[in-house]
Amino acid sequence: MTLLFCAVAALSAIVLARSGAPSARVGAVPVLLAGLCALISSSFVTPRIHALRAAGQTQLPEFGRLHAISTGLLGVEILCSSSPCGLLPRPRRVRKAPAMAIP
């Protein structure tokens, strides 16, 4: 699911960048990094954890190490996914014309 959300966010950043939003390209970098972490976790770490669990080898140090890596990757995903919120384009301020004094 994270991969899907990262893809949508990256495509949104591309659309915003093409429409002239200056921080859209910068905002895409953490989202792509979060997607990369999710890909690594789902492709390499989680299948190995499941294989060790199925083999009954949950007492091995490798099992604990893989869990620590999985938790670290998830932490990076969370930080990277939430960091673009600070990079959202700010609304443009509209200058109001000075009020005319009525005599």
C-alpha cells in the first residue's frame, strides 16, 4: 500500500512541478525515498522474516536483526512520508488595494 501511495504522491509532485510549484520537485525526493524503503522491506526483509518464522528459527540472531532492519525501514518511511507536508506550496497573498477615505 505504501508503494501505491508513494507513486501517487510522486506523480502529483510531477504535475505540480510542471504547473510551476517551486517546491514540488524537492517534495518528491522524500516520497521516493519512502517508496524505496517500502520496496526493500517488502522484497527482501519481510520474505526472509517469514521464511525464518516458517522454519521455526525465531531464536536466531538473524531473526532479531531482520526485525530491527524492518523497524528502521518503517521509521524512515514514516519520516519521509510526512516530511513533504512542510514543503507544500504556500498560498499566494493577494494584496488589497488601500481603502479610499470617504470625506
